[in-house]
Amino acid sequence: MLRTDLAATLREDELAPGLVRPAWEDYCFGNVGDTVLSLFGDDARRPLPEDVFDGVDTDAVEHVVVALVDGFGWNHFRRVRSDHPFLDTLAERATVTPLTSIYPSETAAAITAHNTATQPCEHGVLGWWAYLDELGTTMQTLPFADADDDPIAQRHDTDASVLVDERPVYDRLSGDSVVVAPAGQVDSSYSRQATRGARHRDYRNVAQGAYRVREELEAATEPTYCYLYMPSVDSLAHHAGVGHPETDAQLGSVLDALEREVVELLDPAVAEQTLLVVTADHGEVDATPETTVDLRDVALDEHLRRDANGDPLRPLGGPRNLQFHAREGHRDALVEAIESGLDPLDPVVMTREELLEADLFGDREPSDRFERRCPDVLAVPRDGFADVTDEALSYVGMHGGMHPDEMLVPFAAATVDSLQD
């Protein structure tokens, strides 16, 4: 069952024309972590509304699998449904509810929200790029690395607790928990910090990852939560575009692996006790050369705050979640320069006071970390994106903003036995 009417309702709640507001209070990806906790009978502040499980018998559920297909939006699901049999199966036998992503609709912020059941205004990870006053360093958040991809721990005597220090879902869960992720990811300082309490299994291709989920379920001796993270659709969409046949081929391999290993081959007795959720952290939109701006060509430096070395602080966040920190007395001039320089992107430009008033990064009490990292000026492009590196500017697919294609994501829920033939 595809809940298309709800998708229309969520889309109508706009921050500004064309920009979908996060549904923090109910149908939001940021509430999936709390939903997992609630399924295990643990304390949860704000699980998703009960109707996401309409028609799904959760009473006998012992195990929960969250298969997260990074970058797979609601509109993407609907567009390619007829091309992938497993999507048809989900649409017919599962309850498929649209959710909004969080803001920003970026992996770093959304996955941190998922791992910790907190909002960006609490956990303080506001995008891929951050500046940590504690270290005087601009960094990439998820790999916990500097701009040259060198691990932060090589230059500073610290770990990722300086970036995020919320208690993970896995450490609060009644039962076993395992994170199944691409080889190398679970060894990063960020992952060790944000997934404390979980066991880790890595994989070298998505078929192996899905197999390892099945292996964990069939060997389980207690209630078990399996979180399977699959980034390959997002990665390919960046390079080829979300609508490219190569991206669709990659999605097909992900869906085929899930259908074969987690559904068709799972022991029927285990399948009766297992809830499968297929969801995403965000969707994507494609840019064109006309809607891609090189920020190195925009005169911003004189208005930007200086870092520990006295250099202008680069735009933080991400290419569609552009966060600027202003020099004292320069904020109004910075706003004017941003509006002029980013005009091809038709951005909504907000000051710190405006984004806080809008509860853009969450509707809870802001943490000290968030207060330190909250931008003075935020630009959310309606079209395209902007960046400062040649590699990023070569991308096609992008996310981080509030376009319906990136903000609406599917949450498909069913017991595995109901999906088996």
C-alpha cells in the first residue's frame, strides 16, 4: 500500500515556495531511531505514528531489519517501481509511508540522527563539512577527516566524541544489535563513536551484505536489530545523476540482493518473527552546468569569519546546504554577496535568527555543540548547487536541500513472511 495522499500533505507544508519543511513531530526520518527502540519495548521520545504499521502484524516480531538505501527518494521509488519486481512486492504487500528527511537532507546529519535518535539541533552534525572550534579545524564529519582526507586523530589527540557525543540507539536497545556496512566504514572514528553498543559486520558488495543480515537473523538467540547500510545508489547518483540508467542498474542490484537474501532465502520460521523496513535518509536532485556555481568565483572572503590560521572559513554544510559564518559586522554584506553570487540557484537565504525561528534543524532544545556550529547565514538552493572543489563541481546528483525529490523518502514496513511467496 502506497500512501500517496500523505505524500501530498507532507509536500504542501513548505518553508518557502518549493521547499518542503521537515515533519519533525511525526512523519520524519529523524524519528526512525525512536521507532526501532519502541519496537523492542525500550524508552522512545518520538516514534513514528502507529499507522506506519497499518496492516503489519508486529505483535510476534522478535527481530527488526532496517535496510537503508542511501539516496533513494519517494519520487524515485514511484518512478521506477514498475522496473523492479521487489518494489512492486513492497507496494502491494507492505505499508509504504512517505516520510520527510531531516534538515539538512544530508547523509552525515541524517545518519547521525538515525544512530542516536536525536535531531541536528541536539547532535550538532549539520552537514558533511564542519568547523570545530575545539580543534581549530575544518573537517569532513562522517569520515572524521580533514580536507586532505587525513584522519583527524593523526593531527589531534582526540576521537569523534569531540564531534558527536550522543548515546547511540544500539547502546540503549533491549537485545542484540548489529551494523552491517561497507568494508572500512565501521573502522572509522565516527562509526566507532556513533554505533557504540552494536556488533559490526562489513561487506564488500551488497549481496554479501544482505547475506550477512540473513546469517545474523538465522543464528540469533535473542531479539536482534540488524541495520544494513547501503550507500551505492547515492554514490553513483552523485557521478551519473539520479535519473541515469547506471544509477537504476545499481538500485536493481540492491533490491535484488534484499529480495533474495533477506526475503526469499530466510528461514520461514525466522521470517514470521522478522520485521523488514526499507527506507532512505534522503533523495536526490540532478543539477545542470547552468545551475552549478563555483564559490571560488563569488566574492565572499572579505565577509567570512577567519579560522585558527587567519584564513576565511570555507562554506560549511554541503553543496545544497550552504552554511556561512560571518566576520563581525559583515553579516548584512555577506547576505547581499550570497544572494548575488548564488542567483542562478534561486536560493532561500536565512539568517541565524530566521532558521532558529523556523526550527529548521529540529524542534528541540539546542545543544551547546549546535549553538557553536549554527551558521550566521544559510543558503538553500532551489536549483543546482555550489561548491569550492573541482571534484564536487563535477557531480550531477546532489542533496542537502529541501526540494520534494530530496526531502520525501519511503518507509516500507512488512513482516518478511508476508513478502515470501
